[in-house]
Amino acid sequence: MKNYWKQFAGWATGLRFNIFQRARLKLTAFYLGIIAVILIIFSLTFFYSLSKNIHDNFEGDNSNDQTQTLLITKTINQLQTTIFFVDLIILFVSSGLSYFLAGKTLKPIQQAMEKQKQFAADASHELRTPLAVMQTNLEVALREKEWNKEKERALIVSAIDEVKLMTKMTQDLLTLSRLESKQEAYSLNRINLTQIAEQAVRKMQNIAIKNQIQLSTVYSEAIFTKGDAEAVQQLITNILSNAIKFTPAGGSVNITISCHDAKAIIRVQDTGIGITKEDLPHVFERLYRADRARGQGGGTGLGLSIAQEIARKHNGAITIESEIGKGTLVTIVFQAAS
């Protein structure tokens, strides 16, 4: 018995700090209250209606009044008992269904809040890193007795790099927030994917050359879709940026655009380090970066999340196939427009 009391006490203590469990119980009680009110009204109406019918039916009976009264009383008592137990069964079943439905109702809210908490924790962690680097550099600078232009320049360059990283992360967070909250409404016009891809490639060409990456394109004709040209260019740029960032010097990144079964298909194939099977399902999560890639490129971990949200806004989809040491293939699919 003591163990049961301990378990109950532990559950009650945990309930104080579990806001969703408390909300679920309150919602269950609310549902059950509604059902109970309906059930009471229905049962009373049913009981009085049947009682009246019983009295009416016994009025034509030729038995003596005392026997008739006893039969009426007995029948009504049996009816009352039956309705009572039926109501109890209905309430018991309804309580279980109410608890289940309350859980189903609150689950999306709980998942959204947990996702928000995780995102806040991840964002805080990611922003803490550049701030810690800047603080360390400044503390070292304060203890430095002898200064020269090279040391000053290195310190300033390091601080600027960290500020750029935080600025980029802040911009990406705002972009992603607008996309996910549906504040970013695109006017979907007929756009030339081939032309947009060429613009993205030109934008990334200097970075590819700097990293000694061969960036090439393959498309034979103009292919069109309905979308926002600037957003689609950002999507392709993000994919190209990732491909270049995680491809070693001497490697290649190839972008192909084709049309098949009324689908406009963009494929970005690189010869980079690849993604593990464990990391692959998580690459579109906000601020997720595989451990193997963390030390490279200084990215924010938001590029693929933004790309996926842009694709969704255009009724498109992104899939990724990858193999460690052999590279990654990113496929973007849109509805083709004539």
C-alpha cells in the first residue's frame, strides 16, 4: 500500500510542473462535464417519459389498486436503477475517450512548444560561440603588453568574422521565422528556372574558385515554373553554398535542370564529404549541423531549413541522397509551367 501512495505522491508532484498534463486533465474534465450535462438531461427526459407511459399502461389493468401501485413502483425503480448504471458505464467510457481526445487536441501545441524551446536553446548555444570567441580575443588583447599592426589587424579581422556570422544567423532566423509564420507571401509568377540557376551560379562562382571547386551547369533549354524569382534563387544559392562548403579542394559541384512528367527538376551533385545515414534525416532541422561538418565553413545551420520552407511555399519538394566520402545529391522538384 505504501508503494502505491509513493507512486501517487510522485505523480501528483510531477503534475505540478507538467503544464500539459494539467491542461489535459482540465480539458478531459471539460469534455466530461459537457457529456454529463447532456446525459443527465437525456436520462431525466427518458425516465419521466417512460414513467408516464408505465402509469398510462397500468391504468387499464383490472387488478386492485394496491397491487397496481406495487407493480408501478417496482417497474419504475428497476427503470431508475437501469438508467443509473447505464449512465455510469457511459460516463466511464466517455472519461477514457475524453482523456484520449484531450491528448490528441494538445499534442500539436505541445510539439510546437517543445520545438520552440529546443530552437531557443540551440540558437542561444550557437550565438554563444561567436560571442565567447570575441570575448576571449578581447581579454587576451587587454593582457597584451606589446602591440603591433599585425596583432591588431588579426584581432579586428577575427572580431569582424564573428560579427558577420552572428549577423548572418540573425538574418536567417528572421527569414525562417517569417516563412514558418506565413508572414512571407509570395506572388507566384511564371519564372525561368534556367535563368535563375545561372544567376545563382554566377553569385557562387567566386567562392567556388576560391575554394578550388569546379562549378558547372547542364541544361539544354529554358524550363519554367510558377514562383517567386528572388526566393527560388535564394533556395538554389543555399544548396550551392552547402555543396561548395563541404566539398574538398579539387572537387566539383554540378547543377542540372531538366523537365519530366510536368515536373521541373533541379539536381545539385557534389563530390563532397557526404552525410552519414544517422545525420541524413535531420539535415532540414533548424540549426542542425552534423558533427563532422561543424568545424568547416562557419555556416549557421539554417540554409537547408530555409530552402525547404521556400520549396514548400512553392508546392515543391527537396530530397537529399548522400554517401560518406562520395558526395551528396540534392533534388529540388517544382511543378513545370508551360
